[in-house]
Amino acid sequence: MISKKAIEQIYKQYNKLPESPDCLDIILLFEGADPSHGIEIDGNDIIINSVEPWSPFNKIPLDRVYGIIDFEETVGIVLHSSIIFLSKRSNEVNVHLKQLEPTFMDRVKSMFDFEA
């Protein structure tokens, strides 16, 4: 299990897209993640066949991937607001969704939102 603090650090470290998808460690998806994930590269997309086809995490444009990271038990695909964790031992997939901070206007609005 990856700690909340480690996940926050990942988002800070991978806060910009690489210069090119060629800079990503794509080979890690094939060598690190369990083969049952059925990872494919189709043109400019990563397809994760262990994720349901209707899921937004089934087909990911390479030019939207911020990084690919090796962990002890998983391989992580870092996106702007989420991290997809692919198990190294099974076809298990976990997704972390980044909780977005409220904007200044959201905070101001919430100060005046109250129920009568």
C-alpha cells in the first residue's frame, strides 16, 4: 500500500508532462506489470485490457501521461489528476483520484451558502 504522503509527493514530482511520450519508461509497463493486464500500445494510446472497456482508464493517450513509475508491488501510470496502479502479481488495478482543492471563488461562495 502506498501512503497518502507518497501519493502527494508523486503528484508534486510529476506535475508537468514530459517533453515527448518517448521520454516515458513505457517498457516498464510490459516488464513490470503482470502480463494478465494485457497492456497494448495502439498508435498514441495505452490500452489496459484488465480495465473494463467502458472505463475512462481503459484507453489513455500517451501524450496525457506524466510518468510511469515502478513500485515494489505495482507499476503506476501518473496522469494529471489520477494514478493508475497495475499489480505486478495479478490483473488487479487500483486508481487514485486526486482531490482537487477548491478555488478561491468556491471558498467565497461556500461562505455565503447556508440553509435557512
